[in-house]
Amino acid sequence: MTGRASSYEGLQAKIRELKTPKIENFKNQYPDKEYTINIEIPEFTCICPKTGLPDFAVIRIEYSPEKFCVELKSLKMYMIFFRNLGIFHENVVNKILDDFVQAVKPHRARVSGEFNPRGGIKTTVTREYQR
């Protein structure tokens, strides 16, 4: 284990309080219609908190907007924030969904992280929100 990796260890216990860039929204012009928006981030990266090595994933967000839709540039900047962050796969997905729901307040949302194999193990983490 490198010295760099150990600096990520304490972060996991405080992940819910982690200050992330703001996800912005805009007014949904069709709040009376039930529809679904799918977003895919195929080049998501973060750092393994145990080894300090990069983790690569496809993050998928599916949601049904109510009053607001997500503004994509701010979502991109939010995702880039994780690039140098030591964080477990499970915490990535939970943090993204928590922040997304707080920003957009959708009817429902689902975040899935499909992480590339590491040591022969592929991880997919999914969490859903339903109001």
C-alpha cells in the first residue's frame, strides 16, 4: 500500500458530509407528463481507497423529472470531482444518488455504477429512489 492510498482511509466514514460541486437544474417545461431521462457517463474515474490506483466505471442515471431537469454541464463538473477522490464503489453510487435527488427532486431516480474488473472481480452497484 502506498502512502497516498492511506490518506483516503478516513474519508469513507465522512462520505455523506463530503462537499461536492453543485448539481444545477432547470425548470421542466413538461411537469404534467410522465417521462424518463437516461444519462450515461462512460468514462467515470475515481481512486481505489485501498491501493491508490484508478477505478474506471460507466455511471448510468435514469430519472423521471418533476419540476426540474438536471443541467448537464454541472453534472459533468460534478462527475469530474471524483477523478482524484479515494472512494469505494458503493459510496460512489450512494453519494451520486443522494446529491442528484437533492438537486433535481425527481419523481424517481436510479443510479448504477458498473466498475471495470479489478483483480478479476467486476462490481456493479445500483440504488433507486422513489418518492
